[in-house]
Amino acid sequence: MQDNSLKDIKGLGPKKIQCLDRLNIQNLEDLVYFLPKKYNDKRFPQYISSLKEGEISFIKTIVTRTVYTGKILIVKAEDKTGKIDLVFFNSKYLASYFKSGEEYTFYGRVTRGKNKNLQMVQPDFDEASDSFPGIEPVYRLSRGLTQKDIRKFERQALEIYSKDEWLSEDIVSLNKLCDINYALKNIHFPTDEHAFKISRFRVIFEELFIFQMGLGIIKKQGLERTAGAKFKGDVSPFLSSLSFKLTPGQEKAFKEIENDLEEDTAMNRLLQGDVGSGKTIIAQLCCYKAYISGFQSAVMTPTEILAKQHYETFTKDFSSFGIKVGLLCSSMKQKEKKEVIDALEKGEIDILVGTHAIIQEGVNFKNLGLVVTDEQHRFGVKQRNSLSVKGKGANILVMTATPIPRTLAVIVYGDMDSSVIKTMPVGRLPIITQDFSSNSRRTVYSKVKEEVMKGHQAYVVAPLIEESEALDILSAEEIYEDLKGKFARVGLLHGAMKQEEKDQVMAEFVSGNIDVLVSTVVVEVGVNVPNATVMVIENCERFGLAQLHQLRGRVGRGKDQSYCYLVHKNLNEISKSRCDILCQSTDGFEIAEEDLKLRGPGDFFGTKQHGLPELKNADLINHYGLLQKIKPQVDEILKKDPDLSMHEGIRGKVMDMFGKDGQITL
């Protein structure tokens, strides 16, 4: 068996090993699979006369002289077709490196200086020789490493490392894949475009193949429905007790869910609904049906604020039916927790609402039949499963107010049936969204004052808790101090506060004793204050589009017109696009698709939170077609060999990718 350690790589001392460790490179295989982020094409130097502004180019020139002024070194160079300036900052030592009359190569972006001369700023450079570097890999670096270090280590690793083919001949042939060792050598140091393309395809294919294989196993396990807790009974008594009628979207979603609950197999369903679409009432209907069918329910939320809000709502709405609701959160005193856990095990609590404290060991149900997780994007697959196993054949409903683009929903939730609430409650007005530069903050807060004078309330959200010397951003504490002089009743809420303090502030805001609540994103999830009609988001350029939409959803929950004001300081192209999209649309699904285009899938909701591995080389959106092509091949293998006992190579790869956090056990 090949030695996978880094001990034979020359020039790799303890300090460099630490640097590689920061890049998650611990062994030979990690090193050869640490692929370049881009390439410098240094095969064919161009003449200066053919250079175009804005393009990255490679040139071979003669240095004529060097000029050093005010920490800027300008290297004057020319070839037989023209002249160019090479500009370096804080690099006086280079003045002695460049010799007049000698030839050098330079690689960088071509621009035009104030004097209209062609120039390259901070280009790569080397002494010219008869041969050129070729296609040069560029890697991500950590402190203490240079590109030359990584290239040197990679060349050595590729000489030592050799991998046996782990895919079957049929798969290699069907997909026209090159040999894996050839692929690794030519993706690091490609000889030409063709070698690079077929090598990159091989590496992307195998990553997607293993990803799809892991998903196939997870989904197969999810779709192998166990005999479920079968619900029966009529929910109309609870519906009649409500002061409103369900929207058509809510009715349709609940009908789909109710049909599942009345089947013999356990439900496994996702409920998507935009912010404020009314998912909570669907959860309540499910809990009611569980109760009249003789089962307990568990409702898990990502924050204590949301858990307590659900607890209060459920307690109030179910009090006349004799349904007992319990609350379990980490911040509760040990004695309180024990009382709840004992009552739960005896069956004296019908619905348990809480945070991840619910899934801890020692929390046992007498007869759990329904598991509801709210704001599912905050929980991982593992957490969801940890709760469902507390009840034999428990029905699972996961809810999210983060609309997920179709492409990602198929990948992440392919093991689940899906319902969507697209209609909003009657009387809700679309939120008017406007963006302002920070120079117009006075205008924004005069609009806030108008709403407060009408008896309404406002949120002001900041990206930081405290002032930062490194960032030119307003903090929640600075804004709070500023607004105390402008409004009579201002509150402050952020994640660093003790839970009791947070609860107290939130209770004051809900009861109307605070007019303006200054907060960090702790208010993003689930807080429901119908009297709040204004959301101000300071330094909105620091937030993602989906997060901005979530924050906006804290207002517009009553019948009054609501407003969202986006205040920005330094907008780049992407943050400007976010503002434009948010100002033009209130449709969460449309916004989600746009967000995906702007950000790509990697950070859409954090694949790690879903229990999905992070892809290093493939891209779920750009390579979605290839993923779909791979799927039937994976399905065929799993059909014949569900535990991959006849495919040891594939089995090992799947365990490497999915087994580390216990998502898959084979």
C-alpha cells in the first residue's frame, strides 16, 4: 500500500507543514487534489504593440531604466514594437534586481497610466530565457507559503503519488474518462488546452459521481418509508376556533400533508412558504391532528426567541382543547428542564416546543408521532434524524421560509415530498422597499419617525455589535446611542447579550413598550410583531440577498403599509444588484433564483448546515447537467449493490466524502 504521508516531499519543514495544514492539506492525496484556482498562460509572449487595455498579458522586454519616487518603483521597458511601464509599490529593493539592457518577462493586467503610457501594476516577473514557463498553476495560499512553494511541492507529489483506477471500465468507457493519474498531472501542469479539459472533466466527474452516490444512499434510506404513526380524526373544531380563514395556498398545502398523515407509511415532507405566508398554522393543524390521534408532537426551532414565541402561540391557541404544551430550551434552569422531561416521558405533555435541546440524550417521549422542524435551513440532516428516531415511525414535516431554487431543492431535499404556500394572508400589503446612500440617513430616520408617530414600531438592523477600527461600518451599539437622542423608547438586541436580557428586550418590543428596536441579525428568524411597519437595514451591502429578504419579512405582518429602507455606504456591482432586485420584487422564490445567480450554490445556505459535503472542484449549478447524466448510472449501481460491498473503491470514496459526520454508515 502506498505511503500517503508528506515525509518524502523535500523542502517541507515543520513551519511549511503548519501552513499546508491551514489549507486542509495533511497528506499526499490532499496535496494532489488541492487544485489550482486559475492559471497564468506564459507560453507565448506578445508584442507591446498588440496589447489591449484590460487584458492579462505575457510580454518579453528589455529594461531601459528604473525610476523610484514616493514608494513607487517604475521599471521602464520596451521591445521592438513599443514601450511599457512596470509599476511596483513599496518595492525599492527591486531597483537593484532589474538591470538596464537585460531581458525580462512580465505577466499582468494591461492598463493605461495618468501619463497615458501603457503599464502593468504589480506584474509577475522573471529573467528571460530561451524557454517559457508554459501554463502556470495559481493556488490558494496561506500565510508563509508562496506560489513557488506550492508548485514545487505539487511537482514532487505527482512524481510520488499513483492512484489505482477505482471506477469500473464500463463507467470510464461510457463517460470517455481519461486515466486519473494523467488527469491529476495535467490539471496541475497542463501541456495544452486539450489535456487540461479532459483532465478537469475527469476530476469534476468523479467528485459529482461520489456526491450523487452519497445522495442516492441518503435518499434511498429516506424513501424506504417505515410503518408510520397513522393519524385520523377531524381538524375542523380547531379550524373553527381561529379568527381567520386559511388562504387557498394554506388549504392546498395542509390537504397534501393531511393525506400523508393518514397513510400507513411515515410522512417525510418539506413545506416551503415565503416569509409571512402562514406556515405556523399548518404546523399547529398537524399537531392538533397528532393529539386527537393519540400522539405527541415535537416542534424544533433554531433560536430560543422563536421557540418561546411558538410556545406562547400554541399555548394560547390550544388552551380551550386541553392540549398541554411544554417548552425546552438550553437556558432553562436544570430543575425546570427535569420537570419538563419527566412530564414528557409520562405523556403529560402533548406538544413539546424547543431548540436543539430537544434532541439531547435523556429527552424521551412516551408516544412521539410528529416531528416539525421550523426554519429547516438552520438545521443539519443529522439533527433532523436525531429527533425523528425518538419516535417509532414519526411523521416528519420540515418548514422553511428560505425559498430554495428548484435546482438546489432537488439536490438537498430529493428524499422528501414537497408542498409550497404561494399565497399570502388576506389584507397583507406588499412591503415598499427603497435604497438610500448613507448621506441620506436623516431622510430615512424622518420616515421612521413618521411611522412611530402613528403608533407603529420599527426595526433597525446593523451588521456588527460593536464599533470596529478595521471596518467603516456602523455598529448596533453606535446606532443605539445615536437613536436614543431622537426617539423616546429605543431598545438594543444582539447575540452577545444573556438570554434573559434578550427575552426581556423582545418581550418589551412585542408588548409595544419599545418603539425602535436596534438589533443585529438575531431578529432574522421568525419574530412576529404585526405592529412593526419599518425595517431599516444599515450597511445593507454587508448582507446577502436571501438574508435581506428574511430581514424585510419581519415587517408587513399586519394590515398596515410597511416599509423597508436599505442604507448603503460602498456599493459594488453585486451589492447594487441585490438592492435593485429587492426594491423590485417581494417574491421570495424569484429572489432566491437571483441570489443563486449572484452568489453561486456554495454559500446559498451553507451546504455544511445541511449535512452535505462541500464540493472542492465541481459546481452544482454550472455542472447540473452532468450531475443529472450521472444519476442513472449511480441508480443502477445502488439497485444491484445497495451497500456498495461489490464496489470497494467507490465505497471508500463515499465514506471519505459523507461518512465523516455520520451522515452515511455503510
